[in-house]
Amino acid sequence: MTYRLVRSSRLPRLLGVAAGTLVILASTPAFAAWGGHGTAYTPRGVYHGAHVGACGGGSCSHAGGVVGPYGGLATNTGTVTRNAPGQFSNAGTATGPNGRSVQHDGSTSCAGGTCSHTGDLTGPNGQSATTAGSVTREGAGQYSSSGTVTGANGNTVGHATSTSCAGATCYRSGTVTGTQGGIVTHAGSATQVAPGVVTTGGGATVVHGTTLATGGSVTAVGATVAVSTPPVVVTPPPPPAAIYVPPAPPATVYVPPPAKVVVVPSPPPPARVVVATTPMPAVVVQAAALPRTVYVAPRAVYVARPARAAVLVPGHWAGAVWVPARVA
């Protein structure tokens, strides 16, 4: 929120834009000046706006601007002049956040409950577009409007809207028809919930504040009205205070200590008892004398001594007695 308040400090510059107009018109025999500001709280962010205006000599001049949630500044200045009963002309300049300006002018004629308007728009690159439309009061709180916008390329878009107001709420619905015949519908509502506070069906809340300064007499539609009331200042209600809800303290979890583990050593193995036996006497086997080898040529005859089977009994335990290896 601090960032938005700092960026919205550009709005006093808008008041300075119209300060010259107010000074000039205030010097005329009849003048009226006003200033206002407002804040719109929308799902896309908060928008801060301010405007001033002054009327004198049959003309009213105004200057205003809006600062968006990201600090972009858009301004609009212009003048409306009453040329004759029910006949008005206007001219002005609109500048976007990117610094590009659009010049606009037009004329309006009102009669029999209907006001018709035609105008021109010229962009920074010199291309222009034309507009035409009308607004009709059908009855108490009932209005209808229609019109067209033709671009520099010749494409025309038509629009039609109807508005109905009852009590503190106004409802609108309309259509937009493109060059290729495609139709887009739109609808919405606006309700005044408190003096200077309006909510819309799209979830936006707009808070208005207005300061009115008058002096001398003001000419309105051919009549002279003496204005001597003091300035009226309407202060918008402050936005709802932020309520801080502290987070819940973390839950305390008791972790019991691990159970004591007692290790009981296994009993040692029984002691091995080795019984030494007397060595067995060596057995010497006297082999019989081998017969002489007889060589008969050319065939050799080999006579080998007969094989003798010998069994080796490895050492082993016989109960608790160790028996060493032996040949059997």
C-alpha cells in the first residue's frame, strides 16, 4: 500500500494543470470551480483519481487523471462550450501512461429528450477515427444509447446500450457489433451504498470526494442562478482497517526417551578339553622284492609292483577326546 500512496503523489500535478484555468475563469464576472478525487478498489488493483474544473463565460474547462496500481499515469484535459440553447462543442487531449496523446473534438445537440453527438479522434501518428451516437431519455430512470466508431482503416464498430435506474442501483446491458458481424454482449450494475461510495457488479468499489467552490452567478441553460453557499467538502470514508491475525503457536509434541536396552551377554562356550593320546607306533611294511624286469625287444614289457590300498583317517573328536589322524 505504501508504494501506491507514493506513486499517487503525482495527482497534485493534475491539480496544477487546471490551476491556470481556474485563475483565468475566476477573474470573470461569473465563475464556478470544483475539484474532486476518488479511489477505485477493483479485482485488478487500486486506482487513484483526481480532477478539477471551472466554468465561466459559457465554457467549462476540466483537467484530471488516474494513477493505476503499477504507477502508470493517464490524464485528460478539455473544454466544453455552450454555443446556443441545446448546442455544445468540445475539444481536449487525452494522454496515456506511455506518453502518447490523442486529440479529440466534437459537437453535441440536445432536443426532445435526445442528445446526439459527433466527434473526431486524432492519434499521435496522425491517423484519425470518427464517432457518432445519441442518448435518449425514455422515461424516469430509463435511458438508451447507440452509436458507431469508424477507424482509420474504414472498419466500423457499432454499439447499443440501455440503462435502467431504480432506487440506489442502475443496471445496464448492451451489445457491440464488429465489422464482420460478430456480436459481444455486456451487462453490469452500480449501487450507491453510502454517500460518495459506489459498488459495481464486477466487484469494484469506488469512493468519491468532492470540493465545490463558487462565486458570483452561474449561467446554466439560459437561467441565472445566484450561488452563495460556502464550499462543501466531502471526505471519503477511510478504507477498512487491516486486521492482523497472529498465526497459531506451534503445537508442542512430547517425544518420550527411548527405552533402556539391557544387553545380556550369552554364556561363554564350554572350554574345549583336548586329551593327548600316545602316538601310535610307526608301522613299517616291508615290501617283497620286485621281480626283475625282462626286456624283450622290440616290445617293452613293464612290470610294476601291485598297488596297495591305504586309508587315511583324519583327526577327529570322539566325544570329548581328540583322536589324531592316522593311516589304516
